[in-house]
Amino acid sequence: MSAIYDNWERLVAAVLKREQLWQLFHAQSRSPSVLSEASSFSSSFNIGSPVNDLPFDFSSLGISSRLQNPKVVLISDFSRAFGVNELHLASAELLGRGTFGSAYAVAIDKRVRIVVKRLTGSIPEPEFKRHMDIVGNVKHKNVTPLRGYYCSEHERLMLYDYYSNGSVYALFHGQTGENRAHVDWETRLKIAIGAARGIAEIHKQNGGNLVHGNIKSSNIFLDLQHYGCVSDLGLANMIETKFMPRARCYAPEIKGTRHVSQASDVYGFGIVLLELLTRKSTEHLPGGPKPIDLVKLVGSVKSKERAAKVFDADLLKHPTIEEDMVKVLQIGIQCVSKSIKKRPKIFEVVKMLEDIGRFEIESHVHSNGKLVFVEGVIPTFDFEDMLRASAEVLGKGTFGTSYLARLETGDTVVVKRFKDVSATFKEFQRHMEVTGSMRHENVAELRAYYFSRDEKLLVQDYYDEGSLFAALHGIRDTDKRFLDWETRLRIAVDAARGITHIHRQDGRELVHGNIKSSNILITENKHGTVSDVGLAKLMDPIRLSKMPNSGHYAPEVTDTRKASQASDVYSFGVVLMELVSGKHSQINTRDGQVSLVEWIQSVGRQEGTSKVFDVKLLRYPDDEEAMVQVLQIAMDCAANVPEHRPRMPEIVKMLEEISGIGPSQASNLEDVLEDPWGQPSFELRLEYLLEDLLPTLTP
């Protein structure tokens, strides 16, 4: 889901251009040079109203009071990246008015970044914050994540991701006539499965007692893979209201928010299922279709023949799916039972829908496994060409075997053949889409993948220079070659940039999971590029105690599925140690095998850091200070406590300063404000932006 999480701070960074805010900071502690630099932006910055027209008096607030009583609280990670040259006017657009408030799309440079939900009614601050903590702890790919909230005397705002594919209601009913969107059966099934999984996760929370309270098609959004994601969690628990009798998306026992239950959530989801099947709506929204009593409509169904008359005409064009449509209809009818006791639990609904979806996927995939090229790659060969290619084994890794394949088409590629893949086809496909969409000079590009019942393959470009491991340690004598200090430092910078970019993907949650010198490839011009991104999540977990070479893993990682971005940092620290020392990640000593981290710590204490360095590098005495600095960064990365390790953007900056390599264009755009020194905190800048926007939000 990377597209919906990108560059959050570009949005809030616009507030830095406001001259009055810089004056506020200048009055506290800033120098005139900072003020004059910032004031040059003022002529093009028009967010909100002038300071004296705002309903919040900035001038009366000292920085210390704001930090002690923050109005903005961040729940999940925001992207800390934006390009200074891309700052433009931030604006808010009304998306719609719902049961509990109004939703606005807040955009910068005409690109939507965040959804702000402005709540109605009076919610006591302690109750609001308590519910925000509960909602913020729900982390599931089919539940729209709460990113943060804003709480002041008169305002309660909730901050969400923006889903570019919109809601299920908008997809089905937003356009009519020739512009009506075609929604195939697979997409409808994915919406149902995703939403059911999200509701099931919600029902597990808060001791198994959490209720959504307002399940309807306008509160279900589509992610990039068109799975349903449940939004507006927790609002029914905070805001007391009565439901209108004509609101036919609510269970009959529900008269207001005080009566909602997990059983009423199941009823609401049943209505959504009927909506997916019939393309008729129970909601009356401005500009939308006339609402229909779907329960009454399907209640007239007495036979399979009669059932066909309630289905969307677009679905009836495909008779092969009719049996599955009837099955989903039966599930929907169970969910909307008037008797609470007769409604299934949501986890039972999930299983029934997944059984239908699994048959669909398996019949499609296993009967027609094919080579799939990722977006942007022009196919120049097919699976049959690969089968005819001459191949040689390059090496066996943690998750499978790599082959060098020379195709008759003239292409030379690396084919990775996986073992023990536990991911489903959809999980495998989604990961390939995420990694395949990455475009960065320091991340090896994925070209294609293949998934069938018996084979799972990945196709990448071949690098003649091989891996960093081969260059330093030599798989064969012919592989090993000398890398001077300048080249080693350049590869370190490149790899750090690549890992930083990886960590920004998939909502800033992507983990490489297997950073090591054999997964850092060397290009023909002696630059580094990171390969094998995120494969651990696709495989059966491997316990490190059973791995012969696990010296590059952090101590908290007990199996390959437990990797995190912090453990990636640890592993990169081990790579830096290999570059400095020229030694493997695990070393044989008289006392047995020890990790490189342990060896360096021991030797450094007993004999000094100079004994740690690769003897081949000692011919460069002018570089010794830089080697010591890189070794220090490596030791910081290898801290036992994950929270004590630096973040990758910090590492990039430090390595760039040591090497004298200027920031890349990507670094300029992505990293310029990762380091908040000398600037307001992220939360404070977000608070300023929201307060500037409030006067522009129509009630």
C-alpha cells in the first residue's frame, strides 16, 4: 500500500514558509539570518488567513507551553520526507459529510496527502484521547490506520491516510450512465474479504469487545490491490446520536450509537455484501441513487432462479461465477437476519468468503502459471525462453538458489528459485508489486516473477561485478579482488541510500530482512545496489539457531520473520564492519566461532581499533581517520538495544559527510528535513498547519 502513505511531511512542511511562524521562533531563540531566509517565502505562501484573522492566537503561545500541552498526537509513522522546492499552497476540499462529522482531503501542490475528519458534537477530552489510544492500537492492512489526532478546546480532528481509489459507495454509485464504473467479480470478492478481515481484527481488540458501530459502503475504502479497508473506527463509541429510521444499513435493534454491538456490525457488513451483489444502495447521499431496502429485496428470494433477478446485470453476463454469487448471497442473508443469535460471527464470515476466494485464485493461478513482468518493464522473453536457457548455479542463499541464465534472446538474467514459500499467490503478487514499483539507483530492479503450485521464481538483472561478499571474501579465488578505501566508502553510501529508500516503501513499513554483503551487488562503475528485498516475509520462518551463518542478524531476531527496520540497521552495521576489516560476518577463533561484532569489540578493547582494519587498507594512512569514523557508525548500528541504533537517513548523512559525496537528487528530495535540528518538531508543524486550515474548512 505504498502510494497511500507517501510523503506526509510534504504536506505539513508548507507551514515552515509562513513568515509569522519564523518570527515566533526568532523571538524565542533564532538568529536574524534564519528569519531573513524564511521570510523570502512569504510572498508565495497563502495558507489560511493572516495571523490576526486566525481563531488561534499564535503570538500568545510560547513554545514551552505548546510542547507541554501538545494538541497534535501522532499514532503511527508519518513520512518525514519532502522537497523544499516542491512546497506550494496547502488546501482543503470537502469530501463528504457523514454521521459523525465531515471529511476533508488536504492537499499540497494539488496532490492529496491526508484526510482530516472534523468531528461534530461535544466529546470530553479525556474520553476522546482514550478512544484515540484504543483506535490507534488497531494495526491491520484492512483497517484504515489512524495516523494522529488533534484536540483543542473546541475542535476534535482525526488524521487518516488518503485512499486514491475511493470508497465502495463512490465506486458503485458515484457515476451513472456511460461513466458508470465496471466492477468485476474478483474485485467485489476482494472488497468483501478485505473488509471482513478488517472487521474481524477490530472485534479482537480491547479484550474482544471493540465495536465499529457504523459499517456501511461509504466507510469501506479500496487499497491499491482493491481489497476493502474499514474506516471511521471508534466514532460510534464517542458520539451519541440517533439513527434515522430510513437508514436501512443499520440493524433493526439499533436506534442509536448506544445500542451498537458486534452483532450489528455483522448486520451492517451483510448489507455491504448485498450491495456488492446488487449494486443498489441503502444509503441516501447527495447526488446518489435512490435508497433501496435490500433486506426486503433479497427476502423475496425463494430459489436460485429468483436469486438471479436481484444480481447486478453486469455480473449476470458471466455465468461461470453464478454459483459463487449465490454463495455470497446466502452469507449476506445470514448476516442480515433479524435475530441476533442467527447472525454468524465475523470470523466465520471471513472463513466462508476466503473459501470462495481461494477457489477462484487457485483455479486461475495453478491452471495458468505464467511469467509476470513488473510495471514499467518491457517483456523481451517469456517462460519458455527461460526453460531453454543455459544456466549455472551462482550460489545458494537463505531462501533458495540463484542461477545465471543466458537466454537465446540475448538477455542475461539472474533467476532466483525459492524454497519453502508460505505466502499465498496474492501475498506473493502484492510483494512483487511493491518491490517492483521501487525505482532507485541503489536498489536492484525486479524484472519479472513466476508463481505456480510447484515453482516460485524471481528474475533480476545480472551484475558482472558480482556481490560485495565475493569482492571482499571471494567465493572463488578468481572472484576476490581488492577494493580501495574510496570504493568501499562509495559502496557504503550507495547501500545506505538504497536501504533508506526501501524503508520508505509500503507505508514506511517495508523491511529488507536480510541485509548482508552477498545481497549488495556492485555495478560496472563500482557503485553499490541492494538486492533481495523483503523475501523473508514470503518464506517459512527459519530459526537462526539452525543457520550456519547468522552473524549479520541482530540479537533480537530469533527467526527470519522477526526482522525489522531496526534489525536492518544492525545488519548494515555488520556490512560496514566487513568493509573496514575485510573479514566475514562470522569468524573462527581458538574459542570457537564468534560474530564479527563480538570480534571487533574484543580486539578493539584489547589491542585498539587499528588492529581491526583490513591490512590492505593500511597503505592509505590519510584515510585512517575516515575508517575510524565509519567503524564508529558501524558500532552504533550494532547496538544491542534496537532503540539505540541510528535511523538509516542519519547514517546516510554521516557517511556522505565522511566521504565527501554530496547528497543525491533523491536524498535532496527525501532527506532534507529528516534531521529536525533547528526546526519546530514535526508535531508542532502539523499543529500549525491544521490550525491554519481550520478557517477554510466549511462546516
